[in-house]
Amino acid sequence: MYFAAVVLFVLSGLFYSAGHRELGSVGVELCRYGSVFCDSPHYVLVGAILATLWASFVSIR
């Protein structure tokens, strides 16, 4: 689950950068398929935080 959280953190950064037109043509393609996330990358960030909390909750014995 930590792996999923790391992937979501990276994706949130990519969507943030693409939304601010910092990635060039790659950002244009990224925003074409994920326009909602380019406009609001905090959705992905919240998912990453929740995945991290869930992983820490599950790993406690």
C-alpha cells in the first residue's frame, strides 16, 4: 500500500506541473486525459495521504 501512496504522490506532482504548463508537450497530453486532475491536483494528493494513513493503520498489529 505504501507503493500505491508513493505513486499517487508522484502523480500529484506531475499533474500539478502539467497544470502549470511546466512539462511541455508531455503536460499537454497528460492534461488531455486527466483534465480534472490538472485543474485540481489536490484530489490525487488527498488520495495519496489517505493511502498512507491506511497503510500505516493496516501495518499496526
